Amino acid sequence: MPFSGMAGQTQAVAFLRRSLQHGRAAHAYLFTGPEGVGKRTAALSLAQALNCPSPQAGDACGVCLACRKIQEAIHPDVHWIVPDGQNIKIEQIREHMQREAFLKPLEGRTKFFGIDPAEALTTEAANSLLKLLEEPPQDVVVVLLSNQPFLLLETVRSRCQEVRFHPLARSVLASWLGQRLGCSAAEAETWAMLSGGRPAEALRLADAEHQELRGRVLGMLQHFPQEDWAVLANRWEEERADLGEALEYMLTWYRDLLVLAHHGDPELVWNRDQADMLRQAVAKEGADSLFAKCRLLVDTMDALKKNMNIQLLLENVFMQLGRKA
């Protein structure tokens, strides 16, 4: 999508649009920031603006053939380099960049190369890329996307124009979600809070499959406990693919109760669409008990990453969560 369709990131977008509008696009950019805040979307918008036949004020039209091809990842002058396995290897840089970069664009004005995530570059691949960054061909723009820029070679970072992306304010993201998804204000605010201000994560959470999982988890906690610990543990062990996310949803529930138990601002509550149920539940437990349950869930999520008996781990969790203070 064009820059105009992005959620937030006002400073980053304004900087890129001014550069394009005045013909000062850098040969190499480094887009940094947390995962899911819009780096990849901004890179696509940049590729469109560089190759749109009718750009306006440093932005693409978004509807022409070139823009549509870039959005659909079928434009011959726009290339994405992603990990082959765990890493981006030197062969990928040699085959997909060094050879292509010195050829004239086939359809557009600019050859665009996106590397995502840049921290996946092996040392050999990064050094191979460095040669290209030191003597960039004309009509070539390279964009490195990174959640962990400190892992990149300093020589690579120093040859890129860094553009920083940040999590969006709740109000900004909630407004964007409401317009895009046509959801209620409470739902939009819930997803904005749970996502930590990351549009991509908010859209993922709003997906029907994730909403079904969240609904089951919160429904279980609201009427907890109705079943034997072992039965619950066995059920969730069978759904271990969703277990990590289920525990995160549990943590947000008890975190919200803890906020309310300490007479916190309701604006700090994450599960906005569960406000009525939270108000009813908070009267049943003390702050010390809620804090202990939050700590328990954090420890359980850490333990889940280790080679432990999941059945016993979950039985302990549900037994502890079932206790009332």
C-alpha cells in the first residue's frame, strides 16, 4: 500500500516522502524497530513510490499496474531476500543481488532489494553485501529491515540511512483497526493494547482463529475451576501448539485484575471488551493472590521453553490458579 495507507509512523513516513519528493533517496536504508510495527509495509511503500509512473508528493498512487505488481510480489525489479533456513547466505547475496543490481530495471525506474531480517545475514553474506553498499550501482535502492540492529556489522550499518519505527499509540492503532476491520471501539482498543502497539500483531490477534482461542481461555478463567486440574491439563497438553499463546492470554487476564485490584486507571486495562467480567472477578481475589498468579504464569511460560513434563506443569498451574485468596 502507499505511505498514505500506513497506520502511524508519521516521522518515518514524512522523512521518506520528503527524500523522494526532492530526489534525495538514499542508496541504502536500515529500517529498525520492533517486529510488526510497519517496517515491511513501509519498505513496500518505498518500492512502490520509487517505481510508480505517477507518484505525487513522494508517494505512490497504489492503483497502477506497477503498484499492484509490487504489492503482489510479482514486479521484476523488486526483490526480497529472506533466510534460507536460519540464515541469509552468501550465495543468496551473490545470486540475487550482485548479479541483478548491475542490470538495468526491466519495467520500473529503480531496482529495489529488501533484506528481511537483516540480522539473519551470515558474516560472509554481510561482507558480500558491504561491497555492494560501498559502490552502489545507479538506480538501485537496498532496504535492510531489522528488529535487532545491534547484531549487524557496524560497517554495514554505517553505510545505511537509518529510519526508526516505533510502536503506535493505542488511540492511533485503535482508530486504524476500527476503520480497517469495521470492529467495535472496545474490540479495536483491546487488540491495540494486547498487540503492544504493533499493527501486524493486532491484525493477527483479530483473526477469527486467534479470537476463538482467546474466547475459550478467558471463558475458562471466568468460570474457573469447573473441572479437575488433571482434565484441564490433559486438554491443553493436547493443544500444545496453542499453549504458549493461551498462557499469554491467561496472564493478560490476571494482569488486568491486578491493575483493578490496586484501584488502577481503567484505561490501563488491556482486555477492554471484557470490562464487565473483570469488574465482577476482581472482587473475588486480593492483590497479593493476583500478583502470585501473574508470577506463576510468567514462570510457567519460561518453563515451557525447557524440556519439562507439560502435564505436571499444567496441573500445577491450574491447581494454583484455582486457589482463592
